[in-house]
Amino acid sequence: MEKLLRDLLLSGGVSGYEEDVARIMTDALFKVCDSVETDNFGNIIGKSGKGKKKIMIAAHMDEVGMVVKHIDEKGFIYFIKVGGINDSILPGKTVEIINKKGDHITGIIGTKPPHLMTAEEAKRPVKYGNMFIDIGLSSKDEVLKIIDMGDQIIFEPSAGILNGDFFYGKAADNRISCYAMVRVMEALAKSKDLGVEIYACATAQEEVGLKGGKTSSFRIDPDFAIIIDTTVAGDVPGIEGKVSALKLGKGVAITMIEASGRGTIVSQKVRRLILEAARKNNISHQIDVIDGGMTDGAIIYTNRRGVLTGILSIPTRYIHAPTSVFNIKDINSAVDLAVKVIEKAAEEL
């Protein structure tokens, strides 16, 4: 696994706490952009090229996670969720609490043991408000020496190769797209001058309202935007093809509509541009029509007077879980297609 991809997957960055990821993205973008800066919201914006027209690439940095809410007298830590996490996946998971010094404190999410539940309690799913984190200390005073209210909590970092082209890692949503965006800028830096300004934006707080996409796109005011994000793969037990036919290893997913229209509805003009680029260059791709979830595209394409926006999604298993699975070939096809789409958009703007 390439070092940049591994570093991004292992780093911590719950929405609003993206500083560690931002440092990695800043260093990576400095190598492939003419300039890099951080805006007031925490977005990292790399810029290359010159011209009257502007093309924006967006990939969000943040991950779903938790934040410390309360510490009881026995030293158990209660939390709130940040972003969409299903309560059922939490019990027994290993987490890391990142304190103000940047130290990582390991903890285990606990619940009342099923052996001690009443019959009525056993019938009901355990809600996260009844869960707690055990860090192996016995009092509130001990915990407060190393942890404060408001500290972020991430799932235990992981990254590696599962088998062949199948990789796994924490926060694949959306660190694999941040990695892809850096590779896109690297490829564009080696190509001919496109006569446009290109902005690579690693956005903050996407998981809690597409906030970084809103502020960065307002500032840049692009003529065209391409979003790189993950999407739900349907090639696991329990999911029928009519719900999701996306498969790992079969190429990047070209999103047509997200969240049943509550999110981005990609214009016919942009659909044609992306599909023509994929077909002309023989890039493996799939079509994504999704009735749940949305990307930064939903806020960017409604910016100011409206922005022509396309979405390239990388199929991923177990999104918003402690560890996700993805295929490196799909990242490669996302990079290849993003480059061709940007080249084509630069000609047609």
C-alpha cells in the first residue's frame, strides 16, 4: 500500500477535528500544486494553472466518529456521535480518544452485559446513549488528567491489503478520494497546459452537512466542479441488484442522482461529458443511481448562480463502519476518469 494512502487511512479527523488529515493533505498537495493554503473553515485548497475559467475538484477529509460528552465518577466516558453511525456496530469496538496534546488513548466501547439485562431490555437494541468507553482507569479525576470534554474519538486505525487488489482501512470514506485527488493533480501537472485554473479542495465537515464544500465553492466560484467520494457497494450478502448493483473492482461509479434527488441531480450536459470521456478512453466504470446519501456536490452545484458538477464515486463496502473494504483498481479508474473529464471540461468551458 502506498505511503500516502496508508497515512490518510490511519490518521484521525472526525468532522471539525481534521487538523491531522489537513497536514497530510497540505504536504501532499504542495508537491503537485503551484500553491496551497488553508481557509478560515479548515479546507485545504491547492491551486495550479492559469486562465479565466476555474475547475474545482473536491474530496472531503473528515470521518464519522464520536466526541467525549461526559465522564462519570468511576471513570467511564460517555459520548455523542458525529456523522451517521449505526448504534448496532458500536458495542465492543476499540476506539482511540485523541486529546489536546495529540496523544491517542485506547478505549473499548462497553454496554450492560446481556446476562444482566431484563427480558424487556434484551428485546430492545442498545442505544449509544447507554454505551460508555472504558480506558482502564477507575475515577473521574484520573481520566481528566489525560482527557477533556470535547476530545474527538476515532475508530481504531487500520490499513492494509486484504487480498490482491482488495484493500481495507478506517475512514476509507473519504480518505481514498483524498488520495485519488492528489494523484489527479499529479497527473495534470505532467500534462499540457489546459489554460484554466484548477483547484484541489480537501474539504472539512462534509459528514455533518457538506459545510466545507459550501464555503470553499463560494470562495472559488468555479465554472465546473468534479466531486470524488465513496459510494455503497452492493456486492455483499443481503443486498439485491435492484438496490445496488455496484461491485468492487469493476471501475469507478459515475453518479447520476443522489439521495433520490435531495442531493445532486447531475445535469444531462455533465453526464454526457463524463460518459463520453469514460467510453472514449476505455475507462472501466459503473453507473450509480442512489436513493440515500449525498456528497459535497449537493451544496457545490447550487452555489451562487449554479455550478456544472459531476460526481465520481469509488464503490466501498462497510461505509461508516470501523473498517471499510475497497479495490485499488476502482481508485485508479477514478483518477484516470477525473483527469480526462477535467481535460475535456477545459476544452468545452
